Amino acid sequence: MLFNSPQFIFAFLPIVLFTSCVLAGLREEMLLLMWLIGASLAFYAWDDPYRLLPLILSSIAFNFIVGRLLLVNHNSKLLAFGVGGDLLLLGYFKYSGFLVETFNWATGSSFPKPNVDLPIGISFFTFTQIAFLVDAYRSEAREYEPARYTLFVSFFPHLIAGPIYYHREIMPQFHPGSFRFDIMNFGFGLTWFALGLAKKVLLADFIAQYATPVFKAAAGGSSVGLIDAWIGACSFALQLYFDFSGYSDMAIGLAMMMGVRLPINFNSPYKAHSLIEFWRRWHMTLSRFLRDYLYFPLGGNRKGPLRRYINLLITMLLGGLWHGAAWTFVIWGAIHGFGLMLNHAWSKLAPKSGVRLATPVAWALTLIFVILAWVPFRADSISAALTIWKSMAGLNGLLGAETAVTQQITICAICISGLFALALFAPNTQHILSYPPVIIGGLRQQIRWSPSLIRAISIGVLFGITLSVIVSHRPSEFLYFRF
């Protein structure tokens, strides 16, 4: 089920919220807990219950049992068993076909590729539970009963595409007495949800029409010119930006309607002045997961510069592979890994040499680097990515023989410029709503947002326009659903 689908907005969400409010008002904590678990599992398994429901329930049961044992006996072999089991599950569904294809290519073999469909959200609920197991081993997670752990994993606002939250952040919010209907929380969450929905439906889906034809042409072997290539690359950069930003906003808003605060996952990454800063702003919960559970255990920066750079590269390669089972994602991860190595090296050398990049130059270089790196992230193959890159460098002429957007160059340029201006200069959602990022290890921030008639009318009009588009168009999946 999609957040931007009519059945979710007009049926599932109102029923879930109304019933939750009634049960919370009656102080029926256990009934409310079971209702949210049932609603979350129904949301997840909506399209394929016979396959998806056993998968997520077995994963939850396995990790809960291993986690309970780790809380009692901090055994490294038990931790390895638990994490290994999670990775085997993820590897089978996500990487078995990729591994067979790679093996066949490397050895000339012809083993049949496994016909395995990737279950939605498996990367996110697997990483969430790996973090729980490690925290249990470190004595950083407390013991909870099965029902609350099940809700912790399956809570529908975060389940499909994040954020990847930690046990210590969310479980205290599922304590008895925590669920209470609050009109301020509801209004705050609805506003956040409406803004995220508008980003997805009105911005991301709109600009996608200029990205898709270019990458499709490159994948089909058609000639792509300089202008087409830059329009396609910039359009995809904006599509992914507003698509993922929209999902992150909607997840936070949905949780807030029920009084649960999720961590910020997106913070205007195209405003970053360096690649290091970009990764502190883009998919923030994935970045911190890779930092806390991969980069630091590898040694981080504690074993000298050379080891630090190797650890960075390994982390980004695995981060790229996490996004998808294809060499294009590995290349994307490698590009960012080498970029981060250069960024860290420059930050060490620049003060000694007295050379300092002006802020606009640093920002422009970072943004161009990110846009170029998005090409393999979107391309269907390495050859398609190379075609786009060559065209962006002007090696295939100004306009290709079969240009995808030739007749709309002026309109494309205006739309791209407008959306980049919005991403670069407009305040983001948390700034508009005065919502500070969640502090790791504590949730005691104050909400400074307050309702007003003008705000209500503005959000209402925006929400109405978005809903009218949803009713008249088929909803599109979020890009991070494929990961």
C-alpha cells in the first residue's frame, strides 16, 4: 500500500486513526497496541499477504528470541548468529540473482538465475533489527515484551522506506500510558504529512517525466545529446530529492498524528558545501547506521589516515550495494567512497596550504559531483551510465539523433531551475514547522510550531490540490521502495 494512494488516504488512514483515538481515550492500552500491530502488518502485507506476512513475522520472532538471549548472555557468537541470520535472509531475497549473474559472467558458467522477488521494506526492517541485536549485545537495549517489539519493527509509518530508527529512540514511546490523542500532535502531523505528500505528487512525479525518457533512451542504445543528458541527470536528481524528502516527511507526519516522534531523515542535502556535509544531510539514519555499525567497528579513524580511507571506501561500497543488487549501485558507492576520501584529505591539507575554496565554489562542486554520481544510481546498466556521462561531457554532440526532450528544452530548463531554487533556497519542512532534529539517546525537544488561520488555509489548499491529483492519476511508487 502506498502513502500516496486513495485507499490509504481515504480508507486505511482514517480508520486506523479513528480507532486509535477511541482506544486511547478509553485507556485500552493493550487493545490499542494490538490494533496498531494488526494495522501495520495489514499495511505491509496488503498486496501479497501469503508471502509477506510469514516473512516479516518470522524475522521478528527470530530477532526477538536472539535479542532476549543477548540481553541475558552477551555472547559474541550468539550476536554473530543473529546478525548472520538477518544477512542471510536479506542476501537470499536481494542478492542471490546478482551473485549468480556475477559468477556466470566471471566464470563463463550458465547457472540459472533464481526467480526471487524482492519483498518491499526488507532492507529497512532488517537493518532496524540488526541495530537492535548489536544494542542488546552492548547492553544499550532493554527487554520488552513481544507485542511492543513487534510494533517497534512493523510500525507502518517507517516500515517500507525508513527511517532506520534505534531501539532506544522508539521503544520508550510505546510504554503504557504513552498513547494519547493530542490535537496539537494531530494537527502538527497532518501538516507535515500534507507537505510531504505535495512534494511527492506535485514535484517528484512531475519532474520524473523529463528524467525517465532520457535514461530509457540511453538504456535502449539511442543517441543522447549534451542537453538531453544534463536535463535527464538534473531531473532525476530533483525527482529523487523530492521523492525521498516527501516520503521522509510523510513518515514523520503519520507517526506524529499518533504521538510518536521519528528521527529526522532528510535535511536539505543539496545545500551542502562538501560531500561530508552531504552525507550528514542525506538519508541521515542510514548514514548513522553505517557509521555506528560498520565504519566504527572497522576501526573508524582510530588506526591512522590510510586505514580511515580504506574504512570509508568499504563503508560506501557496502552502502551502495545495500541500495540495490547491481554493479551500478556498487559504482555509485565507490564514487562516493573516493569522493569522501578526497574530501577528508582536502580538509587536512587545505589549512596547511592556506588554500580555501569560496563557499559558492565549494557548494557548486559538491552539487555537480552529486548529480554526476546519481547517473549510475538511476541507469539500468553500466553502459547506459557511460552513455549519459559521455553525453554530459559533450562527446555525443549537442543534441542526439533521437532526443528525448528536444521539443521541451525551454520548459525543462524553467522547471529544473525552479525546483533547484526551491531545494537550495527555500526552508525545509523542519524549519517551516520549527521541528528540531531528534537527539540520539533522548527525545526531549520542544515543538515551537503553533497553528494559525493563514497556515491552516494554506496547507488546506495545498492538500486539496494534491488530493485532486491523486484521485485523477494512478499513484507512483516511491523510489526507495526498490531498495
